[in-house]
Amino acid sequence: MYKKSIEDPAGFWSDIALWEFYWKQKWGDHIYSENLDVNKGNIKIEWFKGGITNICYNCLDRNIDVGLGDKIALHWESNEPGFDAHLTYSQLLHRVCQLANYLKSIGVKKGDAVIVYLHMLLELPITMLACARIGAVHSVRTPSCT
């Protein structure tokens, strides 16, 4: 696999993308294009241009669809003994959908930017997945612990 990833990165990533992810719409002819030379124009890298997927669907729904709904998806370990927690794929999907629906109800929509400022709690990945589910771009900042 390593050899193929080096010698044929487009083929390597195409195979992984086709077998490992759900695609609502497959990408066009090119797996990726790039310009890393400022002398040739703006720097840009594009992967799977024209393809449509939803990373939240790939993380949660697909796992539930294959029977993993009762398996642990997230395990959170507290700094304080006795406060650890976990969520199954089904529980996580429920929480993600709740937050995604709330975000939509306050006007957040596809393409909007959401800044997330949270400690490392279960709510952080829930929020990130909720943003991804509705197509909102998110940026995460965690408070420093001193």
C-alpha cells in the first residue's frame, strides 16, 4: 500500500475513497489537482472535485447501517476519577442530530462559519460533527488549562 501511495497517489486515494466512503455524487475525471508554485498563480489543492459526500454520514450513519449502533463510538476520559463517559454510535448520532437541528433553527446553514470554543469534552466532537452534518465550516479553539 505504501508503495502504491507514493507511486500512484491518485489511484491510491481513489481506491480508498471508493471503498471506504459513501458518495452522494462521485467526483469527475481528476482525483486531485494542485498548484504549489506561486509563480504559476494562486496556491490551491483540490481533491475529488465535483464529488459530494457528508463526512458526518460516513462517520456515524454508515456504522449504524452495518449493525454497529450499539458499539462505542466515543469514549471520553475525565481528568477527575469517576467522570468518564462514552457514547454508542446510535447515541452519538442522536446528539449530533439534536445539535444540528438547533444550529439550523438559529439560522446556521451550509457554507456558514461556526467558531467552536469548548474544553475537551464529549460536546466538542458532537459540535464538530453537527457542523459537518449541515455543511457548516467549523474552526475549533480550546481554552488553555492553567
